[in-house]
Amino acid sequence: MEQVRKEFVTDEKAKKIALHVSGVSVAGNVVLSLFKLLAGIIGHSGAMISDAVHSASDVFGTIIAVLGISISKRKSDANHQYGHDRLECVAAIVLAVILLATGLGIGISGLEKIIKGNSSSAVVPGVIALVAAVVSIVFKEWMYWYTRSAAKKINSGALMAEAWHHRSDALSSVGAFAGILGARLGYPILDPIASVIICLFVGKAAYDIFKDAIDKMVDKSCDDETLEQMRGIISEQAGVLNIDMLHTRLFGAKMYVDIEISADGTLSLEEGHEIAQKVHDAIEKEFPLVKHCMVHVNPV
């Protein structure tokens, strides 16, 4: 039951967590971008200057993520009676596309360098460029784990996409480090080879984020393990003779559940309602991500 019985986080608390993580991300990326840009200029490293631009672009991704999460946590209104949860999926899709574009850019750049060769690499990058690459790898990897932890806590696809954006920047810095070190050791071909490998990792992450967001947009049902756990909870409730139907659908970060159960047909309407209410309350208690549960009683 541990897979679904996570710590319950209210929408307001989730919004605060997302805003805090995003604030740390924006501030960190601004400082890191300036440092890498300065190191690239002083150390005569084109790879580090490109990496600085990549870090600066992460600020845009963070803004998209926090906007998507903030809007998705708005309360229901007259025109949106089921809430705005799916807007977070939209943000995750946008970030997945940005992540894919980033990965393709890294890969294409690497392939071009491999095809053209390294005749243009006349200037050997300075040590400061290597230091900047190491600092970037450490910081962005820490940001990946920090953001990933928050994303899991509030079950946010958009924040998870932002975490992978940090990981892509860390991988980009690994490529920059390999290229700078390779150039200093006389093997500049290491840079483009690393870029192509990084492109594959980033592309896989973008695909996973995109697929997860689409699943939540098209009412995909919950996984089989969650369904079996729900069936167990329903069957345990007094008065339930059979489970006639159990339908679930993902709605953004939340779940909707529709249940039909069989009960003794000689029971009064009030007694039948009490059985349905017990099932309803048990499902929402045991599965905090369930936003709405509808229970219908069929007489036997």
C-alpha cells in the first residue's frame, strides 16, 4: 500500500513548495550562467560560453513550470467545475519539447564537429573553463535531485520535467568538460562524441515526460497495482457483496474513481447509502490523490 499512501500535500502547500524550488532554481541559474560566461570568455572556451547560454535558457523553463503548477492548483470555479489540474500537463509537455530541442541541439552540434573535424580548434581553453564545468556539473546535479524530490512530494509532472532540465544541463556541462579537457590533452574529438551520447539520454528523458503528461491528459486509467489495492479496500467494507465496476482516470496529478457495487436489495435507501458512503470515505482516505470518488449501489 506504500506506493499510493504517500504524505498528503494540499494544493496550497504544493504551490508553495513549487514556488520555493523555482526561486532557488532561477537564482542559481542566473549566478551560474554569469560565472560560466565569464569563465568562457577568460578561458577562451566556446564550449563553456555555449553552456552558459544553455543555463540561462533554463530560467525560461522554470518560469513555464511554476506558471503551470500555479494555475493548475487554482480552485474550481463556475466555468471550470472540475478544476484546472490538466494545465500542469500542458506545462510538462512544453518543457518536454524544450528538453528535446535542447538534446537535439547538443547532438547536432556534436555531429557537425565530428563531420567537419577539428581544424578550427587553434586556441587551447584555460583551466578556469575546466573549473567552471566542474562547478556546473556539481550544482546542476544537486538541483536535479533537489527538484526531483520536490516533484515526487507534490506529484508534479511539470516539476519533474524541470528536474530533468537541470539534469540535461549537467550532462551538457559533462560534454563541455570532456571537450575542454580533450582539447588541453590533444584529443578534441572527445567533445562531439560526448555531445552525441548526451543527446540520447536527454531525448529519452523528454520522451518519458511527454508520455506521462499525455497519459494524464487523455484519461488513462491507474496502474494495475493501484486498481487491485482499491478492489481490496472496497471488498473489505461491510455490506459490499460484489464489485460490479471500477473505473479510474488520471486527471493531471489527481485521480477520479467511479465504482458500482452490489448490496442486499432488501436494504432501505438509507442503509444502501451508508454502505456507499463507507466505500467512498475509505477510498479517499487510503488514496490521497483521489480528487473525486463516485459510488453507485446495485440491488441484488
